[in-house]
Amino acid sequence: MRENSIFIITQPDMMLSTTGPSITVISTNKSFIDEIEAIHGSMFKNVPVIIYHPDGHVTEENLPWTISVMRFSDSVFVDLATANDVALVASVLSDKEVIYINTDKQRNDLAGLFNIIPDNYQVFDTLQDYMEYMYIINMR
């Protein structure tokens, strides 16, 4: 049973928390966002989780908000299958941990580029692959 609260925040709102993770999700796929929510809800059972997403594509109108919430976030998840060019550039500018999910290997060209950039960028084929990676890292 989950004891925490998960807050889904969209533009123009913002929410800051002193405990628990803040995550930005760049995707237009509701299932992807729901899966991020489920993963973090199970990982962080006793602290609030804040999930920011632009509720559609990143555009000129919501770009300042998106960049701002990425700065507040602990990590940024980008769904390569639905992210537009503006979202991709914004994610590259982020100084946070950025996790790219290349669902169904639809964007192998971009995945290959992000894989050669050191440090802040990680590419996984699925969110399940990301979870398995996190499990292995935390077991060390």
C-alpha cells in the first residue's frame, strides 16, 4: 500500500517539496506518464513525489515553464517516441540527469547520439530496462 502522495503538476503551476523526488516527464503519451508515476510511487513509498509534465508538446508558450521545472527536478525523463525538437533541445540544455526512453526503438538515430554523450544522458529501450538498471545500481 502506498503511503505517499503523488502530485502531477502541469503548466502554469509549480510545487516545491522539501522531501521526496521531483521529476520532469517529457511525453505526450499518457501511458508513459502513468508508468513513470507508478514506478516512482513504488520506489518512494513514504515521501511525496512531484511529477511535472507540459501536458502536450513543448512549445514556445510552455518552454520557459518546462525549463524552469527541469531545474527544480532531480531527473528528467524523455520519451523519444513523442518528444518534439523543442523538447529534445531543452532536455540537452538541462543540467540534471536525463533519461531517454527509446520505446520500440523508434528513434535509434537519436539514441545513438545520446549514448555517445558522457555523464548526464542515459538511453533505455523501455522504462522496465531503466528499473532493472536502478535495481542493479542500488544493490551495489
